[in-house]
Amino acid sequence: MSTKIPWPVPAPGLPGDVHPALAAMARAASVAYGAARREHTRAELAEEVAGGADGTPTMRVDEIVENAIAEEAHRHRVNLLSEEAGFIDNGSAVTLVVDPVDGSNNAASGVPLSCFGGTVAVDGKATEALTVWLDTGRAWHARTGEPVPYRTTGRTALAGATVNLLRPHRRNADAWMRVAGRAQRVRILSTTVLECALVAEGSVDAFCDPGSDTHRLVDLATAMVTVPAAGGAVIDVHGRPLEIDPDLTRRWSGIAAATRALADDLAATVLG
């Protein structure tokens, strides 16, 4: 029997200076996620109901939360670039790049590791980012070029580091094991947005996709603002530029690390 998830979803604890549209979307995501858990079983939340703009299947939990976010985009008259719907043009210079539920499989199963991730882009430049851990309401907020109240660990080398990794695939199993073999501790949480926030606040030294080219822009956009603001670096394993682009079929192998030196060490290890 596939039961519903009994735990309530708290309102996000947001700072008062978050961009109004971004704050509204984060709150709408939390409300919609909570309603989805009350009204649907785990199996229903995990059901694939459509094909996303990124080329991957859309789960019901994704669809429910994204619909709520799209309503806020229309209400605030901002453009939306989202994992499932793609680009919605509301004629604004401001675009919100959003992953409504990062860690969809976790969310549908009741594993309390999933996030809302939203980034404000003005004329194609990322200016502000917000990560909300949906099951706790904990939030990380950052603006480009402004200080934040948290810092990375400052670690510069992979040896002895704590590293979160994407799950291994056959196509990158050797690279995955090279990274795991040099790190002191490895974790797999299956939510890139949250894991990059943990790098920014110094809970872990780094997060890495060891060359599987799984990441889309929506997975990395918040990290592109939050991690550098905390003293870290975000790069692609292969050196491809990370940029705001409405083409959600583009893929990267992202690294978020406490320092650029650690990011480069990880990339070199992945590439062998």
C-alpha cells in the first residue's frame, strides 16, 4: 500500500529583502508541495505525467509545484525558465530560473531531501539566488557581489575532503571511483541544489558530478550566485562556461567547491 506522507511542510524562513517575485515563488512552492503530500500517495506523486522541457519525464509532484510557481510568474509579470515548462515569456527584462522541486524522487518518496531553487537573472545576468529546503523551511539567500553570513570551509585539496557526489553511472564509474578514492568521505543526497548550499555554508567541502553531464542550468543556477558569494567556486568539469541560457537541453558536469583550487583538483581527478 502506497500511503501519503504525513509530515507537514513549513513556510520558508525568508529574509525580508528577497526579490518579491522570487519570495512569492518560494512560498507558493512550499504551499503546493505541502498540498501535494496531503492529497496524493507516494505512488501518485512519482507518476510520470508529462515530458519536461529539459527532455526528462515530469513527475506529478513537479507538475503541481511548477503550476503554482508559473501563476506567480504571471502575477508578478516576470519571465520564467523552469525545468518542466521551459521558457515562459512575460515580456520582462527579469527572468527567474527555477527548479521547482530539486530531488523529485526524494520528494515523492518522502525522503526529506528536496529543494526549491530560484535565481533572478536581469538581461541574462544572474543577480540573486534563493534555495529553500522544502521539508525544513531553511533558506539560503545571496546576491551577486554582496557578502553573505556563511562561508565555505576554505579547503584547497581533494585529499581528506568531504565530497557529495551524484550517483554513479556506467559511463562515469571510473571517474566516480577516482574521486571517492581520494576523498575522506563521500555522500549521495540526490539533490544538487541543497548540496551546493551545503558547500556554501561549509557543511561539506565540495559537490561534484564526476563527468556524467547530468546537470542542467536549473540545477546549477543558484550555486552560481551562492557559492562564490561564500568564497567558493562553481565550474564545469570540462571547462565549459556556465551561463544563463533558455536551452534546457544543454548539460554540464558541475562542481561546487570551497575554493577554486579544490574545484580544479576535482576536475583533474575526474578527467584522470
